[in-house]
Amino acid sequence: MAAVESSRDEPRGRVRVTMPVAVGRHCVAPVLMALGRQHPALELDLSFTDRVVDVVHEGVDLALRVGPLRDSHDLVARRLGLHRMVVCASPGYLQSAGSPSGPEDLPSHRCLVYARNGRFKHWQFHDAEGRLVDMDVSHRWRFDDLEAIAEAAAAGLGLAWLPCWLVREPVASGRLERVLTDLPGLVFDTHLIWPQAPHLPLRVRAAIDALAAELPKMMLT
């Protein structure tokens, strides 16, 4: 059982936080580590998983969700903003295979896809009428880790569809180049969720406030 705060001014005790692996490592964990340094009495139990965790039944205090939320009367949600997706590849791959001029060119390219439990996630784009379209891209490589996809793309294995925050550094260093930049990048809502309760403990409120202040600047540029 988590310790009870003994002061209204100092968060203390354990906060259990779950988050998707890549965004957790790159964005969430740095914010929470800074919070932990600021409040020595705060205990942080961080879980990195791409599995959709049952927050209520698994005793989680706080979770980050990317994408649409399921309706639930047991949970409270706070929207952080948008999580933007981009298509990129290494300069070497683009030199040899050419750069796609539109989504319709993707089936002729080697693509690196995210897959879990034998099912891969379709790449999604908006058509001329603004409707969301699933693109069934050609793929030989499948990964269940976004960072591995970024590394494979930088190694020249094909095109990748990845969050902008994950490719920011390799694009800046020239290891990756963005393509299809004339298209509006697909965006997903990003939320923090936590169990509904009459009183939100100070330790959880401190984590929510820190993440709400910092994550939009880290994730959504």
C-alpha cells in the first residue's frame, strides 16, 4: 500500500505509472525523473509496455494513452494534445529507391511496420476530402518496437511511419529524411488517464501536473 502524504505541500509515497515503451523512454520518464529529484519523498513505479493496461484492476495510478480512448465511467482523462506521425527513410534508401510523391507510391516501396500479436498497424493518411484512409503498405520487416523501426530505417532497410518526437534527432543529424512533407501529418490524441476517485492524492496530482506541463513541448513538435 502506498504511503499516505503527511504534508499538504510535499508529495510523498508511491505513484504507479504505465506508458507505451518508446514514448515512455523518450518523453515520459525524463519528466518523472525530474519530478522525483524535486520531491525526494516521492516513489515512482514506472511500467513500459505497449499492452493496454487495465488501470483500475491492475492498481495503476496514472497511464499515458495515444489514440482514441474507450468509454469508461471508472476513469478520468486529461487531454495533452496531438501526437504527430511522419514518414521517413535514410538518405541511402531514398537515393536508391527514390522518394514517394504520395501515399499511392508506398506499395512500390519497402516499408517497415509495427506489429503485435501477428497483426501489423496500417499506415494512415487523409485523402483529398479529409477522410482517414488505411494504407496497406508492402512490408517484409515487422517489429514490435518503434525504436527498432527507427534504427532499421536509418540503416537503409526501407520507409518508416513514426512519431515526430522519435525521429527528431536522426532527422537533425541527417541519418533520416522526412518524405511526403506536403501531406498533413496524421495526428493522434494523447491523454493521461487515472481511476475515478473522490480525492486525488497529492502524489498523483504532482505527476499529472508535471506531465501536462512538459509532454506537449517534448512530443508534439
